[in-house]
Amino acid sequence: MRVVFVHGACVRDGWWWWHRMTGLLEERGMASVAPALPSCGEAGAPGGAGGPGLTEDVGAVRQVLQDSDEPTIVVAHSYGGIVTAAAAADVGTVRHLLLISSYLPEVGQSLSDFGDGTPAPFLDIDTNAGTFGVRPELLVGTFLQDCDDDAQSQAADHLARQSVQVIGEPVGAAAWKDVPSTYLVCTRDAGTPVRLQREFARRAGHVVELDAGHHPFLSQPFAVRDLLLRL
């Protein structure tokens, strides 16, 4: 079994965000990969107005999924659930979706459908550049409050400005309707409200709740590893 990790919004270097998981999975014989998302300025793609958006992110993840005939679990975090909904559709090797504090869209929905029309207080939007990002001074308190000092001190080096195009682009497929899925609700998440997570979780086949913040794979990697092994 192979694991494909799809990271969330406004970050880069998926290998770092998931690095506490990779070794634990390797111990159990499971390889993993974290595709680069072009909308976050990864894969050599410039971000911002006119740059890559959700379509390119979907294409990058889908290519990785199709590059192997190994049975695969896709682990999607936050915005990664938007990408995965389309990228994993009709890919026969995908056996399960693990959605962590993740958006879970219906066909035709976009990230903008899940807000109240105003930017979240922890985001900085540059309309001239066509990008948005996490305010560094709010990073730890919002997303990493239950993580150790090492994770908190290093995370800012792996933030990214992301193209605002991803906010309004609708998804063209909803893989979770056809692929077995588990939703991990993070009950101490100050970024994605627990109420919203539980609404999304109703769409998943199975629901697990964990007393964790937005990044349980950094704060409680063994718990996430054990959940993966049970899928």
C-alpha cells in the first residue's frame, strides 16, 4: 500500500509538513509521497494573478496517482480535500481517502462556498499580486498551538503565498462519493471550525474525532499513523 499526502493551503514543501509520518509508515512497509502544488508556487510555477490554480493542483496530484499501479490511500489536509475531490476521481488504484480537517466539496462547489464572504482573520490577501497567505504572527496560535517547539519554530519557513484563483474555482468531480472515505475531525482546530468539519464529515463513510489542532500529523503522528494502518 502506498500513501499520497496532499497538503493544505498557503504552505509549500509537503515533505516537511508530513515528515513525522513518513518514517513511521516506512517502518510498516508503506511508501509515501507528497506532490507539489503549483498554486502554492511549487513545481517551478509562479504564483499570483494569471498563475496556476486549482486545475493545475488537481493535475499535479492526479499525475502522481496515475504514475503507479500500487494500491493507494490519499491523505488530504484542509484545502487538500478540494484538490483530492477531483484528482482522485476514477483512479482505480485509490482505495481509501483519509480527510483531515478537510474541505469536502460537492461537484460544482469551490472554496469560496464555505466562508461567509469575508476573509478569515488569519489570512493576508494581496489583491494586486493575486495571492493570499497566512499571517505569520497568527500561524502558531491558529494552526500549531498543540505542536512542540520544533514544529512551531520551523513551520514559518514552509509557508507560501498562494494564487487567489483557487478560491473561486469549482471542482468537477467528488471522489469521496465513490471511494471509501474516513474523516478525521480535529476538535481543537482553531483554523477550520469544528462545526464545519462535522458538516463535511457527514459526507464521509466513517468519522473519527481526535483532540488535536489543525496539524495532528505534526502534533500526534502516532495517532494518525495508527488510524492509517486501520483503513
